[in-house]
Amino acid sequence: MDKRAAEHGSMPGVVLMENAGRAVFEAMVQKYGDLRGRDVHVACGTGNNGGDGFVVARYLRLAGAWVTISIAGDPESITGDALTHFRIMHDMGIEPWPASPGPVYVKVDALMGTGAKGAPHGEVAEAIRRLNADHSPTVAVDIPSGVDPDTGIIAGDAVRAAMTVTFAFPKPGLFLLPGADNVGELVVDSIGFDWESLNPESSIEWIQPRDLESVLPRRKRDAHKGMFGHLLCVGGSLGMSGAITMTAKSAIRTGVGLVSIATSCSAQPIIAGSIQEAMTIPLEEKSGSISEGAFDQIKSASERCDAICIGPGLTNTPDTSELVRRVLAEIPLPVVVDADGLNVLAGKPEWTLGRRQPVIMTPHPGECGRLLGVSTHDVQSGRLVVVRETAYRYGAIVALKGAGTVIADGRGVQEHGVSGMVAAFNTTGNPGMSTGGAGDVLTGIIGALLAQGIEAFDAVRLGVYLHGCAGDVAAESLGIVGLKADDIIEALPSAIRALQNKGIQT
């Protein structure tokens, strides 16, 4: 990107390096306060990332910090823009030390940039180990050294940062585990250049509040329930009534006007007794599960609705498989498919390809593996690649759940493949959300937003963000151990209000 900025944007690399180093310094002051008189160590490599570090060291010295610098590698191999800034730093009297001088107030990792691949070795690996051995916080320049910028994979040693200041655009590896655990607080700085003007080939987004404020509809004083959509939730069976109930409850808490739950006859009275705000429709069943013969009832109910959620508690039988197929083929509404709906859809992309209304799929890693015919390990080892491939294969919007949910929009890309496919990363949420029913809650949130008329990709981005925020609100008051799906549901109005008031920032 630096090279393209220099070639097409008339921004010399030496200026970009200056701006990058200053951005890191300013982020450090913002986080750690006045650094005057503080011991700060900057660990540099011999490439451009090290050049950024030389600039950081210079600004630290100008701010009155007691700054030391070490170089992992031969200083004689430093070239180009990095050499220019090395010389400026040297002229200020900042001389490299063989290694970190010992415990300091804060450290800077400028060892390896985003161009580095594979496991660190030699002096760089040793420098990473020294940074991690000192318990003072580390600020990473662009990406923690040792984390793959594209996959988040850690092949050897990797810096554990308290804050990472990255430039231009966030890199996928900053959001993908295990590397995401090494990032700490993430700051993205444009370093003084309009990167969008370069029209980058990939379109990867970090979901942030400022991008979502205008998506959620504002309510007028004369609003009524008919203005906010009607969601049809299809699922539930004998012994599995809770999942679709939580889907409906979360939809209501996300502001949908009306909810109808279409479920098996045997599950209907249980569900009706669990949720007073939703209408229930008892459906023809077979052995406690909705039968394919209930389709006409579902289609009739859908004519009053604006979106459908299908799958939670549905079970996986030949009848429910045919039911999902017919819903996708014959009901012209946006559909959110989750849980057993995904299980019956696995290996049948022809059911969703070419559908005029959007299909949203919300798999966890195991379900995503079944959709593609790969292992859960394969999914987790390449989440961005996998979610894009799933979205491409099914022509759907796919939200791959987990720590750092990633979304890909596969609509209309079959002719030219996954290159340039829009993808978005979410960083809200916490480990307490690893609990039964949390995925059913997400299904209801997205369904409610679709029913309110929000464009499908915006609905998924906003839904995933609010789901994580609600989990964070719940965890703030209850802790992460013992968090329930109902706690996430009850926190949804607070999460929405905080977004509207710009109260939650990531």
C-alpha cells in the first residue's frame, strides 16, 4: 500500500513513515499519558517497520522520555526510507543498544511489518522473547510481530501487545485468532493519506459504531407497531422449544413490531406459555417435529410478514429438510437460516443460489464446516477464506460466529469469484457468550432488523455488532461466568440505546 501511495498519490514513502511513527507516538500519549521522564524502549527490525520505530524513538526523545533503542539484525542492512530516518535519529544522539536495558514503563514493537511471513527466527525471535519477558505494556507498530497479517496464524514467537497502532486499513490477522489475542487495543490511523482513493482490491471492514448509527431506524412520535415489521419464526419441536422462543424474544427486544412463531403442535403450548408478546401458530407435525405438510400454513402466515427466521429447534429429518427447501424456493421474503436449517442445507447450494430475496446464514464453525464439507479445524484455521468461500458457494450473506465474527456477502459474485467480496469483522462480545442459545439470539436480532426494512448486509453487520454489545453490557453487570442467553436478550435495549447515543465505542 505504501508503494501504491507513493506511485499514485504523490505521497513519498519517507513522509508516510514519518506520519506512521508520529501516529504511534500520539496513540501512546493518549493511552499512557505524558511520557516525560519515563523509560521507554523501542525494539526495531531492519526493514520499514523498524523505520517507523526510528521515528517513534525520535518523537519520544523530543517529548522528554528516556528512550533506548535496540536493532534486531545488522544496522548496515538498513536501506531506503528506513535508513533516512535512522540517520535523523542518529543525528539526535539516539544510539542503538544491544538489547532492552531492563524493566521500562512501556515498550514499542517495531520488529516485523505486514510484509513479513513465517515464523520469526534469529535475533528477531530473541527480541520478541525479551519484549514478552518484561511485564510492562508493549505497543505494536502496524501488527504484533510474529502474527500473520492475513490469517492471524502464529507460527512461532509473537509479541503480546497491549495496543496495536495499524495504518491505512485494519489487517485481517488483527481480528482472526489466535493472532487477535495478541493485539490488545486496536487503533487505525490513516497516516495522512486518502487510502480509499487507491481503490484497494479487497474490501475488508472493521464494524464500528460510526458506520451503524444511521442504519437503525429512528422512531417518530406517531409510530405504531405496523411500522416496524412482522417477523415469522419457524422452528421448535417437542423437547426443543427453547431455541425458537429465544429467537422470538430477541427479535422483540430488537424492536420488531410483531412476531409470529410457527412451531409443531406439541411445542406450541409450551412456547405460548413462555412468551406473551408473540403470536403462535401450531403446525402439522410428525413425531414431534414440523412436517412438510405444514408448508401451506407457513406460506399463508408469511403473506402477512416481512422476513423469516428458520432453523432453531427444527430438527433434521426428511420432512424438515423438504420444508426448508420449499420456504427458500416458494416464499419471496428475506430468510435467516440457522441451526438445523443449516444442517439440512449443507451440500445443497442450489437451494439458495439465484434466489431473488437475500439468504442470511449464521453458522458456528462446526455448521460452517458441514456447509463446505471440511473440518472444524479447517474452518478455524482460515476463517476469512472459509466464510468467503461459503458465501460464494451459496450466494448468501454468511456470518461465521465465534470470537471475532466475520461476515461475507456472496450475493451476485458467482460470475467473478471471491476476489473483492465484501467482508466485515466484528470485535464486540466476550467469552461469556459461549453459552447455549446465544446463536438463536443472533438469529432473532438479524431477523428483526430485516423485518424493519434494513438492507440485508447492513442488517447482518448491525445485528452482529448489537449481539456482541448486548453480551458486553450483560457481562459488565453479571460477569462472564454463568452468563445466559436470556441475559443477552435483556441487555439488547441498553445496547441499542448506547449505539444511538454513541455510548459504546470499539
